[in-house]
Amino acid sequence: MAEVYTEPVPSAFGAEPADPGTPLPLDGRGAGPDGAALDGIAATFARGNYGTAAPQGASGVRAAHAAPRPASGGSPILSVRSVEKVFGSRDSVTHALAGVSFDVAGGEFVGIMGPSGSGKTTLLNCVSTIDTVTSGHIIVGGRDITGMSRRQLAKFRRDDLGFIFQDSNLLDTLTGFENIALALTIKGEPARSIPAKVNAMAARLGVDGVLQKYPYQMSGGQKQRIAAARAMVTDPKLILADEPTGALDSRAATVMLEIMEMMNRQMGATIMMVTHDAFAASYTNRVLFIKDGAVFNELRRGDEARDAFFARIMEVVSFLGGEAGHVS
């Protein structure tokens, strides 16, 4: 009997977890998280359901010593506390993360920047539970994920996290509708309620016109917006974005960033985005700069215009000697 797993296959964030999660049968006898029987994946994918339509310097930013607080002052959705990640053996030790601490409040859009090798991708891997911390704690929605079992982690990734990858990671054999719907099916959403949710989310993100297309028939920007819809449709506590505009041209990147800004401001999404691109970072509420495995600087946008925020980000990037990325 065919099986679908509760754990989506990660790729951009690292190796596949050892425990893929609890298999759910497709014959309607499996139970979702709320105990209701699944109607089966086939009903969801019926074609009739598709929609048609540091030191004070030039940057003016202080070096961050205490854990940076959320810009909104609200309760944190994500709390990272004294996280360390060490690679290697006793003779050759690399501290990829060296006591990182910060909070992200609900409804924030936070950017993580830093030079190559600074530890930002390792940080994202640890928050996404693809990798484990050597010491410290990561708390998401009031739960310490560093102490969860493999089965608990599988459920946490399925229910509480949304992912937007650099290369979209859509399944080539599924249409846009099916790629979005799959996230809901894996979570255990009743099949009868899935089409309306998929169509509504696609309309909000401007991709309702490509739901019947396969990924090879879509532009890069359309694929990324389908991926964003897939991440948002399950209403996760936290969306993790790994260089979401890295594979797009400047026009498509701008559209994608405006979509993510809308997801944050109008739909209440909490987003943590890792990027090399100062232009992309200028769309966020707050930017944390990672250097040598630690939070080095922090910038808050406040009521500042995006162009002015971009200029301040560029000053810090220049001060750190990192990559500036998109500077138009």
C-alpha cells in the first residue's frame, strides 16, 4: 500500500533527518492530528478542484552584546539562547556558532546577514531542526525544540515551520495546485477543505493563474511564489527562507520580496530570512549581522523608508567586509 510521510523531504537546509515521521496510509483509514480520518490524497488532487483564475562607526550601529530583542516588543515566537555548534574533533575544532542569542517576535520579518562562513546557514539549520546544537536552547512557540524526540521533531517541522528554498524545490511531477495542496495533505487536512485553502492562498500571492501548470511551465518567479504559497497555506508559526531570491533576476526578485513583505504585513507571517543581498534585507523589519559565529550588529528599520534602510545596511556590510549582493 502506498504511503505518504508526515515529514517533507528537506534539501536546501541539509541532509534528510534520520526519522521521516509516521506514515499515513492513503486508503482513508489513517487519522490526522485531530483524530479525523483522512479522505485520501486522490480527492485532493482531482483536476476539478483547481482554481483558474559593532563599535560605533560609520554605520551608526552598536555591537550587539545582549540578546537582540524583537522590534515589535511582543512575545517571542522564536528564542535562541546561547546556542553553540562545534564541528570537528579535539585536535581540530571549528565553532560555527559561538553563543548566539536573539528573539523574534510574532509578526516580525527578520533578516540574517553575514559573510560566507559566518555561521548564518548553520544557524538556520539548527532552527529548522535539520541539525542539532552542541549546547544552548532554541524555543519556538514556547517549546524547547532542542529537547524533542525524533518523532516530536517530525511533527514540529510538519505543523509549525514553513520553508522557502532558493530553488523552490517544487515536485516536478505535480502541478502548482498539487504542490501547495501536498503540504496540507501531509498535515492531515480533510481533503474537502483543501481546494478552497489552496485557491485562496494562490490568489493572495498572485499565482492562481498557474495552478494547472507544472513547474517546467512556470517562470522562476512563479515557482518561488508557488513555494511561498506552499509555506504559508498550513499557517505555520515561523517561515524560514534560505536565500529566496538568490536564483531570480532583479525584476522577479523584487516581486518576490514584495510578496514576502505582504505576507508579513497583511497576513501576519513571522519570517526569518538568511540572505547575502542587502537589497533583499532592506524589505525586513530588522537585520542581524553574524560574524565569526556570533551576533555582531543589529539594525532596526522602524518607520524608516526602505531606501534609507538599504543605505544603512550597505554601510554595515562594507564595515564587515561582506558581500553586498544586489545594490540597485
